[in-house]
Amino acid sequence: MTSSWARRLVASLVSAVAVAAIGLVASTVVLLVANQLNTQVLGSITTYVVWPTLTAFVLSAVAALLGSMDRRWIAVVAGILVAVVSTVIGMLILFSTLNAPINGTAWGQIAQSFISINLPFWLAVSIAFPTAGYAVFGAIESQAGPVSRKIALVRIPAGDLSEGLVTHIDREAVDSEVADSQWDAYVAALSAAGWQTVEVASADQLADSVFVEDTAVVFGDTAVITRPGADSRKPEIAGTEAALRAQGLRLLRIEEPGTLDGGDVLKVGDTVYVGRGGRTNAEGIRQLRALVAPLGYTVVAVPVTKALHLKTAVTALPDGTVIGFEPLVDDARIFERFLPVPEAHGTAVVVLDDETVLMSSSAPGSVALVEDLGYTVIQVDISEFEKLEGCVTCLSIRIR
């Protein structure tokens, strides 16, 4: 079991304890008050509420583990279901222990109990699940420990790749066969550098789906599922979400009306530069800032008017130096350290380790510059993807 799945299991169990405990305490207190605080009835009360409480614990833990705590509205629905079902099952178990027949009369008593003796329990559970339980689950899941893995999610080019969107450059004919060969070589280069490549399910009718980086941004063991700015790309996120969930990452997401493309997000240490351009709006930036602040990251918004994405204009070397092609950069003063490169296709680097980066072979001058800084550069030909405003970072989501 990966550390993230182990943490998810712990988060599910602890949040379930919180939910069940709140239900137990609420129902016990109300029943004691109803009996004029007569502690002699405490034993009878405990016998009555113990089975719904245990059932609520089990159902809450299972529901959380299966993803009901990933989004608040799902937690609200799941909380009501857990409260109702645990009350019914708990009562059935109680009748069984008392050797009472489960007949029409029994079912009538169970139904009646929802507006009488069981009212405080199921109300408390349904409220606690999306509030206290949700908060506990999120707090534990956000405590990401070190990740000892190098995984790259990739997605095979779609059959209609040549119909991909183009915004800041003139359209050129794309050779799909050459693109497939270049994609194979890109994946092979990642594998040769020690990265495990994992394919996201193909999306043959989504022309831009090969640019998988735009659909999610990874922060340690947490992934933020984006909401692409181009409507035609919004269906791409489903496949990425499934792949990230399979890796055991905690999932957060950008919600409507926010839009965010992963290509607009550049991480440099604990600073996250986010491009405000044609694909990422102000609401998307606000939501990302709120999501990653608890993880220890600071979001810095960057205007992008001369390129499709922020990472079309700039990326960063392993030491944190931001490199970019100045004609595509709105304001280089935003970055703490900025180094200009001589070619537009030389702006993008994929950091493979502290000493090695992946770059496009279309930018020999930029490659030479980075090599002269003491880095090993692995070159790949992605010319067909560059015709669609793609770069080496666009073609993968890296999980470290």
C-alpha cells in the first residue's frame, strides 16, 4: 500500500470515529435530558444507541474511503445516507439481540423512531459527516509525507490530433504518423531517465488530449484537477482523474466558474506562479490559491498575453532559475531569478532530477546554454506537437 493510500485509510477511520462519536454523544445527551438526567437509565440508553453508532462508524469509514469526502456536496449526500441506513441497521440488530420478530410492526416502530427516539442520532450523524468528519478527513489527507517515486502520466495522441486548437501561431499541417513516433520517443526518454510511465486512458475523439499536463497539477501527494479554459478540452479531465486516483493521490478540483490549465502553473520551490491568460481566469487562480495554501504553497499570479500558457513562455531549472524567451514574457521582473534563452522552443524544460532536464531538439542554442550551466540535457524531437503550441512539459504529468 502506498503512503498516500495508507494515509487515506487512516483519514477515513479517524473521520468515521468523529462522526460516530458525535452521533453517540448527541443521542445520549438528548435521551438523558428527556429522562430528567436520571443516570440510572444510562445503561439502557447505551444499549439502545450502541448498534446505530457502530454501524455509522463502519459506513462512514467505507464511504470516506470510496471518495465521499473528496467533495463537500458528495459528503452532504453521503452523510444523510449514512445516518438513515445506520439507524435502520442499528435498530434491526437491536431487535435481533432482543429476539424480537422483524415484521410489519417492527418496521413501523423503526419508521416512527426517526421522528422520536432516533431523531437526535440521525440528525447529528447527517450534520457531522460533511462538517466535522469532512474537516478531519481533509486535515489528515493534506499531511503529505515525502514521496519516493518518479511517475509520469502520459496520454497517447488522439486520432484527430491535427485538429487540435491553435491560438497564438499560424496553423501548420500535422503528420500524425510522425507525431506518434515522436510521442513514443518522448515516453522512452522518460523511461530511460528512471521514470515510470503510466498511460491515461486514450481519448481518440479529443484532439488536444495528448497535452495531458493541462488537466491536473500535482503537489506532492495531492493533485488539483483543473477545469480547462477551452470547452472542447473539459471532457479530458475524467481520464486524468481516474489515473491519478489509481496512484492513490488525494484529489482536489477547480470548480465552475473558475478555469485553470495546468500549462499555466509553474512550481518553483514553494512558490506557484500561475499565468492569467486566455485559458486561466481570475476565479481559477483564486480557487487554486485557497486549495494549495494549506499545503504550504504561495500562489503568484502572472499576466500572460503573448503566449498560450505561462509555461509556453517560461519554465524553471532544478535550481529554481526561471528561463524564458523574452519576446513571450510580459514582465520578467516578477521572477526572483530570470535567465533569457535564445529560442522560443527553448523555454520548456522537464526536470528529471537535480542534474538532468529534458528539452526540445528544436532549440539547440537554448540546449547549449543549459548544458553550459552544468546540466545534462536529454533532447527529444517534438516538432509535430510544437505546431499545436505544445512543448515537453505539456506531454506528461510528473508525480515525484
